[in-house]
Amino acid sequence: MSLSPRFIALLLACLISALTVAFLTFVEGVTTSMLFVVGLSSFAISFFLVLYAIELLVFREVNKMYKTIHQLKIRDFSISRKSIIKNTNPFKKLNDEIFVYVAKKQREIDELKRLEQFRREFLADVSHELKTPIFAAQGYIHTLIDGAVDDEKVRDKFLSKAAKSLDGLDALVKDLMALSQLETGEVKMNFSRIDLTHVIQEIFEQLEGITQSKNIDLSLKTPLSTPVWVKADPQRITQVISNLVENAVKYGNESGRVIVSLEEEKKHILVSVRDNGPGIPPEHLSRIFERFYRVEKSRSKDRGGTGLGLAIVKHILNAHKAKITVMSKVEKGTTFRFKLDRMD
């Protein structure tokens, strides 16, 4: 039989009324009508008080707990901490505390699952990226060992290709180490006062060979009087701008242009690197700063790189307490932006 709040209240009210009438029968001078009135009134009062206590204070809150469990099952974590503080009902506070605790644990579980998935993907990516240059170099060297070393032209060609594969492997390992050190905080930024215009001009000179081969125009635009002083780690910020400019050149169109702009804000200098290349499709924009993520894997492989450059850029700028943003339109070009602290 189902024990509803009303049935429980009815039983308790009858028991209380019966006990009250039973005690009054031992009192002298109590008439039958008085016993009837007392019994009826004690029954009514007991019934409503017990019903209120059970219905409002217990059953409703227990039902809310079931609703809470349902919310947790469908991952609806829309409760605020303020509502818990305002509650005075201990059942409500218990219910909300359970909700918050379980919601917190569920988020932790989801984060652990995400990290586990990330670990699997990272190991798969690293294995794939390491396998390619190792197998390539291994193939060339074994071919030479099997007799091709006697042919001077073949030997020089294969040694050159093996060396190129090993250089790529070396670059990959170095980038992995750099990224790992940045993520764990092992690399400390050595901040100093540097001239951004001088840094950018040096990068343009270093990339002169590749820009001339693709007939790409590099230019610096700034309304500011030179030099432009900022607070940054010279080596790391050079790495950031160099990576962004080099990517713009590599993946840009032939006879295109790459513009680095410096804009003055109240406490910052806004740095923009813009190209008029093929652009990045919208579905890829949120992932381009992930390790090994490539928009077009086949084309990216052909153009070199480890797939870690933008991930390193993001971590370096995070260490500068700066955030990098990207805007892109297909066939229109891509713009990367970040801010650095000014130093007058």
C-alpha cells in the first residue's frame, strides 16, 4: 500500500486524537460532548499540522531531489550558489548542496574524459608525425646500404633527402620540447624594453628569400613614430611574429602581400598580421591553435612545418598575459591580432 502524505497524516491524527480522548476520560467532570469536541479538534489540528510538515517539508523536497537527479542525468547545471545561501530550509539546502557537489564532480569527470581523449589524440599525432621522417630517412639509408651507395648521383640525392627528413624530425622534437616547457611553466619570460619595429624589420630580412621566390610583398604599417617600445621577451616575441609572418607567406597566394600593422591604444600596442591569401574556413578557426592541427594536411605537409607553431605562439602570448585572436574569410585572407604592453 502506498504511504501518501495524507494517509500518514490521517493515521497520526487518529492516533493523537485517540490518545488525547483516552487521557481526558480519566479527568473528573469531563462530559461526552467535551470529549467529542476535544477529539474532533485535536484530530483536525493534528491532521493539518502533520500533513503540512510531511507534504511541504519532506515530500516536496524529496521530489525536488528526484528532479535534481533528473537534471544531473540530462547535464543541466543551471543552479546558482546564491540560491543556496538564501535558503533556510535544511532540506532545500541539502538538496542544493548535493546538486552543486554532483555537478562539480560531473564537470571534473567530463574534464578528465576530455583530457584522456586529448592524450590519445596527442599520442596518435606524435606517433604519426615522428613516423613519417623516421621511415623516410630509414628508407633512404637502407637503400644506400643495399648497394646504391656506389652510385654517386643516387648517393648524394638520397643522403640529401635523408638529411632533410632528419632535419624535420629535429625541428619537430625541438618544438615539442618548447611547447612542453611552455605549458609546464619551465620557460621563464625575460621581459625587457624592445623596439617592435626593429624586431619586425629583422624578421622581414630573414624571410627575404622565401618572399622573393613567391613574389610576396612584406610591409609594416604604423601611424606611430618609430621606435615603438613594448614590454616583452625579445626572443619569444620574435618567435611569435616570425611564425605568424612565415605562415602568411607560406600559405599565401603567389604575388600576394602580407601586412604587419602596429596600432596605439591607451596601455597597449595592437599587433596585426594580415594576408590576402586563401583564408581559413569557419569550421577550422576554433581549432587552429591545437597541436598538429592543419587545415589542409596534404598541402601543409608539402610546405613544411611541424604543426606546432600556432600552439607555441598561443602559449608564448599567454605568458605575456596576451590573447591572440584570428579573423578569416575564404579567398579574402586572414588576420591575427594580439596586444603587448606599451613602454614609453
